[in-house]
Amino acid sequence: MGHNFASGETRARASAEPRPRSRGRLSWLAGLLALMLVAAACSSGEPTEVEEAAERRSADGREIIRFAFAPDPVWDYMKDTGVLHEWQEEHNLRIVTSESWSEFDYFANGHGDIVSMATHELPLLEEESGIKVTAFGRYNHDRTSLMRRAEDNFNTIADIPQDANVCVGSAVSTTILWSVIANQLHDIDFRVGEGDYELSVHDYFEMPDLLESGECTVAATIPEAAVPELRTGDFEIMYDGRPPWQVYADEVCRCEHRGMMSNLFVAREEWFEQHPDQAAAFLELWERGIELWNENRDEIIRLYPAHFAVETEEDTEWVIDYMSGDDDFFVDSVYLDEAWVEEETGLYDYMRQSGWMTQDTPIPRFEILPPPS
């Protein structure tokens, strides 16, 4: 699903996913069904109205927002500086979080209110699960970049040798976005289990070792998984150092769009329609988080190095420098507007062209909530 930051764990062994037999969407469906079976096994039945009402109130009577999110430094900063406490007092709300790298299970078992998910994942979620969702805020651009060893001289997917092993983090997720880019720019089928290249699935933090050893010719991973190698120049980011959201803007849509989100704030449609005030308050909190990030970026990186998978001063300084320019993957504002939504949902036309959506797959709902006046 959508990802935020490194959890601080060392490069773990890969949790390899089974290769789909045909389309990449099959692995999504298999994982989804597994999650739903687990959820069903853990539930003794549908909650009664009384149980549901009680579940939605904290001990002090505040209404609860249940939010699944990957570990995040801005969230920790808001907790540690008292910003979250002040917000909860002001709005008489409490956010109960589940820190997870697989947020979708909250929706699969029917108990989650809001999760963070990528733009390109939403239509597949709705199609395979039947759960209707509403995207109402934005947070992180997709930064899962294609990396190669410095001695290799290719720069784009079209330059990769045909016998190469390309390592990706999932059969879906950002692989969908790179598949769209490959289709639109190079007329290449880029997906796990089929297509013009051999794609294998590995953990983000295992990929640098695999790339260094030559087991991966190219690795599609997040920058913080390979900070030491990027800092020393042993690894280089392809497409002239650009992450996928920048490549998409520059060469696919050829627009000024700052989008292609790895993390949208997404609610179950039913919850969103019944809790408009809570959704608006939720965005107010995260807009304050973005302001704090912009005001205290260096301090936040130094306070929470584990989120960026850095241990040395040299690596920390590299991350600070990386995040100080156009590579900062935080949005300028969490609030959506009509022009932005039109550009962002344009991705779905390209997903149809590259086979990730059928022509009759509906575009997920994006709802614009205005900032407080």
C-alpha cells in the first residue's frame, strides 16, 4: 500500500510475494482475499448499534477517528510537541492509530475510518473489494525511484538490458506508476510475471544489497533505503535523478502537476458522508503538520533518524540536503482543489491504456474540502 518512511529496521530479508500467473492485479486480489478471511476469522459477527457507538467513544467521551498509517516523523513530532493534544482538546476528538505498512486491512474488516493510500491503488481496491472510498486530502508524492549501480550507463527503462533482473517492492503499488511511465514513454510492458522484463519482488531494504551484489540490475526502492550508497555515489537514480512523480509530470502529462501521491488521506465513503466535520478537522491537523515540517524540517530529521533509516551524521546530512529542494516529497498543502484533482485523476486514463483498469472501471471519488476561513 501507500508508504511513508523507513521504520528504522535494518535491511530485512525479503518477504517474497508469489508471482501472479497473468495480470499483476491477481496478486492484489489474492492478498485482499487473505486479509478479508483473517478479518472474518477474528470477528464473531457484526457489531450491534450499541457496540458500534461504544467503540466510537474514548474513555473520556470523545469521538474516535480510527486511522491506519505507516510510521511517520511528522505524526511523532505533533505528538511530542503537544500539537496533537491541543487539537484533540479543541475538537473533542481522539485519533486512534494503527501503525502499519499494510493499511488496507482496516478497510477489509470494516472497522477503519481513514487510511493513507496511493492514487494508483484506489480503483483496484474498489474493484476487488467492493468498498467505496473517498479521497479528501494529500500528503506524500510517490518517491520509489529506479536505482542502478554507478558504473552502469543506462538512464531509462528502455535502456535496461533485456536480460536484466529488475527488483520491485510489489506487483502493484508503485510498480503500477512505473508501468504507466514505461507504456507511455517507451511502449514497454513493465509488470511482474509478464511483460518485457523480468521483475521480481523484494523488500525495499533488501534491494540495496541485491543491487550491490548484481542480483538486481535495477532496484525500484525508496531513497531512504539506500542513503549510504546514494551519498557515496555508488548508486544513482535513473531518469536524471527524478522520482516517478516528477517523471510523470515532466514527460507523461507534460504539465506543472505536483501529484502522483503515495499517500492520500482516504476514508470509507460511508464514514466520510456521516462525519464531514471530523474529516475537515482531520485535514486541519495534518495541514498544521505540513507547516511544522516546513518550519522544522532539519530538526525533525535529526529527532527521528530511524524514520529515515540513517545512523551516521554523514547520512543524516545527506537526507537533510536531499529533502531541502525539489526532492522533498511532502505536499505544500493537504487540501485538494479542482485543478489538482483533474490532473491527478488523469492518471486513470493512462492506467486504462496500460491495462491496469478496464474502460468501465469508475474513477474513485475525490472530495474537495475547503481550508478553514
